[in-house]
Amino acid sequence: MKKKTSKAVELLTKLAVGDDSDKITKFKKDVAKAKIRLEISQQIYNLRSKSGMTQEELANKIGTQKTAISRWERKGCNNFNVATLQKISNACNGKIDIHIIPNKPTRKITRAKQTA
């Protein structure tokens, strides 16, 4: 299934930006950023829902407007910061767990043999 998905992504990328490698690289980075924002939005929605709170209740607990919560859950805003995510997490009795991992396997570095 993954091959079909990656072929579809390649085709959509070419349709969106053509064959310019710089534009392709930028487009892929933009898509990756959008995916992260949407994943965070979904996590905020899931945590709030599981805690049994309305958007208005969460907004009141963290000192913001209901529209801000709605926007964060719906659109995946660009301005998430750790402090805001921590407030949301604390209000919903959750925790933040961040993983930073390499995109590609790292190369194994071998040392040259030393001759005496």
C-alpha cells in the first residue's frame, strides 16, 4: 500500500510544482510542516474530548477565547508553542511527550585502519 501512496504523492507534487527540484524540496517541507500542525490539532481535540471538556471550558481554564481552541483544533495553527501546549495538557490532565528522530537512517562511520 505504501508504494501506491508514495507514487500518488510524487504525482501530486509534480502537478503542484512541476519538475523544479528547489520547488519540489520546498513543497515537500511545507507538506511535512502542515502534517505536523494537523497532527497536533488532532491531539488537542482528542485530549480535550477525552477529558470531557467543551472548547469554552478549556478556553476558560487556560485564559484564552473559545475561538482560539476551535482554530487550533480545526486548522493546525502555525503559532503553537510549548508553553501553550503545556497549558492545554495540564488543563486536560495530559502530558507532553516530544520525540525528535532522524528522517533517514544515519550512515555508519567506520574508522580507517591504522598501520604501524
